Amino acid sequence: MNESYPVVSFMGLRFNLANDLAILISCILIFALVFWLARKPTLRPNGRQNVLEYLIDFTNGIVKQAMPGKEGNRFGLFAFVLFLFVWVNNQLGLFLQLDVGGKTWLRSSTADPIITLSLAMMVLVLSHFFGVVFNGTKGYLREYVSPVAFLLPINLIENITNFVTLALRLYGNIYAGEVLLLLIRQLAFSGHGLLGGVSFIGGFAIEVIWQGFSVFIGTIQAYIFVTLSTVYTSEKVISD
Amino acid sequence: MATFGDTLFLLAAFAVLLVLVGTFAWKPVTKIMAERQDKIDSDLDYADQTRQDAQKMAAQREAELKSSKEDAVKIVSQAKENGEAQRQQLVANAQAEVTKLKANADKDIAQQRQDALNAAQKDVASLSLAIAEKLIAKELDPAAQQTLIDQYISELGDANGSH
């Protein structure tokens, strides 16, 4: 991974192909996995179905923590797909990194702030949208001046900080992990001769350890991202 | 380097993924999960119902068993009473019968004795009369007398039916 990406312009929009490729691959992976897991569901679950049901219960649990009522049923599928999407995108760059001709073609898309900001934007736009759907325009607007009117600026700022922190927390964690992976890889290939062997073995060991830790971080961050998304949504959806 | 194209691509890809996962995985599996939930609920209800029925039936059976036990005790005691009464009846009957028989026998014996006595008296009277007749008729002839006596005696024996 380096900071040079293949970028194409199309109809005045600029596409970073590294991001798009990662998103495409992760979408295909997720769909293939979930489709395979969900084949021929039965009342007495078999092994594959158990895995999927466990995942569904897991994300439903996240949603129900924030929205215990029936409002939560609306967001089960969204939370499920969001969790899988963020999780797979967090892990993708740990195992697959592709540099061709000095340009990075594949790495975790969540290591790019534009992707995490897009995800956060999607979540927050949906939360505002469902805030209006569930509470009506009046109820939605009243949230900005509750509990008291002079908190309006703070409420407005909160919406922006929610958006920014949600995106940058994920971005920072994944980006830092990938940069460190790159640095360790460069360390492994840095020496020559005997020193090179030592640094390669040491670098290899550290790389493996850091990859394992990054899997952990990526999972935690996906969980946090989905949890905070549902919390922000519930703040809009559930009226006090 | 503003790459809004990535944002659009992400949103499009996410939307498509949402629809596909929803159609091919989420809907069937959550449907199955809901069905399972319903089945578990109904099974639990059914089990509860069955348990209550069984308890009711057990209580009923116990009550019936108790009443049948009481019935049995009653029947046995009644039979005992009946048997006792019958036995006493029989004994009383037998005693009465015996008494009657004994009385009859006594009466018969007395009657027979009386009859025998009467018959003997009659015989003796007629015999005495016959002897007196013969004595008066053949008084003067001792020889004849003797034969007469023998004759009477043998006649007497004939009359008594000893021959």
C-alpha cells in the first residue's frame, strides 16, 4: 500500500479504483457467503444455518440494545449488512494488498476517509430520515430544542460531531493498522545478507502478530460502528 | 482529491447488497426463525395443556380409586352381615326342625307304645275270654282238659301268628 492510487474520471466524477475494487470484492464475498449460508433454511437448523442465525442474532442484539421496541425491527437487515460490510472491508486489506506499477489497486477500503465518511453519511441521513418517518417533521424538529431551547447550538454541533467521529474513528483505526502493516513489511525486506535474514524472520513474525491483532481491531471497530450507528438512529427515532 | 465517485459507488453497491442479502438470505432465514419461534410457543402451550389434562385425569382417577375402595369395603362388610344373618337363620331353622322332629318322634313312640299296650290288653282280654269259655266247656274231663289245654296253647300260638 502506498499513497498512489489509480484514479479515473467519468462524467466529471473521480473514481478511486482501489476503493471501488475493494467494495466490489467485499460485496461479492459477503453475498456469496451469506447466500451459501442461507441455502435451504430448515426449521431444525443445520450447521450453515446456525452460523447465519448466530450472526443475525448478534446484529439484532446490537439493534435491540438501542431500540428495544418494535422500531428496532426496521433496522435489523440494515445493521446486519452494515456490520458484514464494514467487517469484511476492515479485514480485506490485511490479507489482500495489490500494488501494480507503483499504484495500489487493492487494500481495505475503510482505510480511506472518503469511504468511512460516506458510510457515516449514509447512516446519519437514514437516521434523520427515519426520525421524520417515526416522529413526524414536528417531532423531529422538536428534538433540536429539547430539553431546553438554548441547547439548540449544542444539538446542531452534536449532529456534526457524531458524523465526523463515527467516520474518523473507523478510518483512523484501519488506516493506522494498514500503515503499520506496510512499515513492518518494509522492515522485513530492509536488510541485506545475514542481517537481512534476521530482519526478515523478525519482520515476518511481527507482521503475523500485527495481522492477528488487526483482525481483532477490525472486528471491534465494525461492532463499534454498527453499535454507534444504531444508537444515533435510536436518538432520532425514539422520542423521549 | 475529491472522489465523490467512490461515495456514489459505495452507496450503489451497498444498496444492491442490501437488496440481495435481504431477498436471498435475510427474509427466508428470519421467516424460518419466526416460524421456529411460533412452533416453540405453540409446543410449549400444548405441553402445558397436556400437563394440566394429565393432572386433572390423575386427580380424577385417584378420586375414583378412593370411592371404589370404599365401595369394596362396604360390599365386603355387607356380605359379612348377610352371611352372618343367613348362618343364624340356618342354625335357628335347623334347631327348630330338630326340635320338631324330636317332638314328633316322642309322640310317635308314645303313640306306638300306647297302641301296643292297647293291642296287648285287647289280646289278653279276648284270650282270657276264650280260655274262660274253654274252661267252662270242658271242665269235667281232665284228659280232655289236658288236650284242650294243649290245643289252646297251640291255637294261641297260631293266633299270635308265631307259626
